[in-house]
Amino acid sequence: MSIRPIKRLVKAKPTLEGAGVHLRRAFGFGTTADFDPFLLLDDFRNDVPADYLAGFPWHPHRGIETITYVLAGTVEHGDSLGNRGAIGVGDVQWMTAGRGIIHQEMPKGDPAGRMHGFQLWANLPAALKMTAPRYQEVKGGDIPEVTEDDGTRARVICGSFWGKTGPVEGSAAEPIYLDVSVPPGKRRSLPVETTRQAFAYVFAGAGKFCNASGPLAVPTEGVGWADTAPPEEADNRSLVLFDRGDEISVQAGEEGIRFLLVSGKPFGEPVAWYGPIVMNTQEELRQAFAELQRGTFLKPEARG
């Protein structure tokens, strides 16, 4: 087995999004090849209602899938297809925007005013950019959880892991999306198929994601770790991008560590991206925004 070297370790950056929601962006709107087939990950964690209640009013999407995972509070949503609902604690909404949808997402805190969730954007390949929009709504109780002998736990939101298969189906990137908790002081190896792009996002506790025993093929950015030394501790709101290999190794700190572990099969296609619309060419992007202006963006007829 080969441990995946760490390509990059960065902290999520404060960002304003929607109508003035304060959140942290782990990655997005930069070089897309490093995270292909994923485009963006936002951590919308806040305990000040004034910083999130303005929400994400009506906006379009085309060419992507948005995955919303809620840990505290709720997110009320509605869309141009007439869907309405709320994503509660532990729930997941997997929206395939396809050829186009207009929707809104409005965060609501819990009784203490706390809101916490993640939104991940996954790209769609050219062949599925104009597929019919669809939703997969998953309740927290329907997400399988595996607990190992050492106390390590993994909620399997999508894909197959440790003998369990998550409830989300039919995503083009065949993603594996896990919520992993490793107990204090434990070291754990987690398999990740070599052909997949993979990253981890730490959101509780801290720990070390260990490098391969050999020198790094890609120098770690801006920290100057020795090639064979374990990296600096990855703590709350740290993003870890992995290089190739078939497993990751994590050493939990004294408070344990909890992180999202996400992997998918890269598409290797050109990306033309502006705001909430992601296509393959600038011409397709121009066409999408022209349709928005003309009022022809939504496509009721079947084209997927």
C-alpha cells in the first residue's frame, strides 16, 4: 500500500457570499485541475444570525451538482421546479443542476443561533451538462455509519466504503463522500483508490496527515516541511489536498479529529466558469448568460 503524499495544506479563507453570508471557502474559483472533478467547498459555520440569515436568494445554476450537508440549524430551499423543503441536522441535499435551475437557500439557526453546514460543488462532464435537473434528498437517519474496533467512525454519504454504500446514486464523478471521526491519539489508514482525486477538510479537533515514506513528488507549498517528515498539524478549517496513492494516513491529536474525506474520478475536460454556471467553453458560458437575460434559461423540454 502507498500512502498518499500531501500536495497542499491550506486554511479555509473568510468569504462573503449570497446576500452577505459570512463563510469560509476551502477552495474554489482557482485552478480547477487540482480538485477535478470538484470545483468548490464552502464551510458555512456561524453562531451570529445576522451573519447568515440574508442567505442565498434566487440564483441560477447550470452544468454542476451542488451537495449541501447540514450539521446544525436548517437550510430552507425552494426552486423553479416548484420544490420546497428544509435540510435539517445530518441531512444531505444533492442537487444536479444539469441544463438549468433557479433556486434559493436560506439558512436558519438552531435555538442557540448556531448554523453549520458545507456546500460542495461537483462538476458535470460535457455529455451531462444539459441533463434534466434532479434532486436527491437524504435524511440523516438514512446515511449509514461504520464504526471500527478502534472507535473510528465514518458516515458514508455517497459511494462505497468499509462495506457500506451511501444513499446518493448516479453522480457522474462517482464520488465517495465521507464524514470521518478518529478518536484521540489513534492512527488510522483509510483506503482511497489510486485513480481518484482526493482531499480532506478538517472541521473539528486536529491531527497529522502523514506523508509517504519517500520524498514528495510535488513540494509542499509555503511551509518548508522536510520531504520525509510528517506535516504540520492540520487543525480546524484546514484543507488537505492529497497526491496519488492508495490510502491516506492520519494521526489524531489529543482531542481527536473529524473531517470530510472526498474523492472522485477526474474528468480532465476544459472548464469555463463564471459565478454559478460552469460549462466547457466560453461560448457555452456566453450562451447561458444570454439565455438568462432573454428569459429562456430554464428548459422544460427534455434535452438530457
